Amino acid sequence: MRLNQVTVSVEDYDRAVAFYTLLGLRQIVASPPHYARFELPDGEATFSIEVVPNVPHSGQPLIYFEVHNLDEAYAALTANGIVFERGPADQPWAWREAHFKDPFGNRLCLYHAGQNRRYPPWRIETKG
């Protein structure tokens, strides 16, 4: 099984496309005014937006986007007007993270984990 995509709810197609393009995602599907899909610079999973009348704010997931150099990405996005709730900080689980929201309240995290993303020192090894 592989993860294909994550879709978030937004209220404004053009504003959402501009925001996620600014993050560095490349738009691969355009179905205005309701849907858009993006490729990330690395990996195979995709990310999409779907316009809904009222974006639900309870029970939202936290979407993680991994970058190679968090501090550089943070500086570039901040210079382009992205406001972060929490700037880059080392976490006890060996990741470096910065948290922010898209214009519709979806919770996002830019992070760098390197090998610790899939192989932290406390990983449970399974046979198989």
C-alpha cells in the first residue's frame, strides 16, 4: 500500500493555488473552481485542494512537508509573506519543525528529519 495524496478543504481556489505554489508545489491538475492537485519536489505522493463552502476546523489533521533545509525554506517563505506560528525548533523526537496555517486554517508543518523520519533510534523492528 502507498499513500497517493492528501486533500485539504479550502474556500478560495485561486488563493489556495497561489499559496501552495508559493510553498514550492507544482500544480499538475487544474479543475477550477473546485479542485487542484500538486506534485511535491521530492517523492511520489501528491497533495490536492478541494473547494468547499465551509472549511471544517475541528478534527483537522496536521500536514507535514519535509524539506532538505528547514531554516532556508523558513527564511524564503517568511520573506514572501508566509506567517509562521512557530519558527524552526529542534524537537525531542529528533526532527526540526516550523508550524503555520494556510489561508483557510489548515494546519501545516515544514520539517526536516533526515533518516529519523523513517528510522528513528526507537523504531520498532518487525520481521517480514
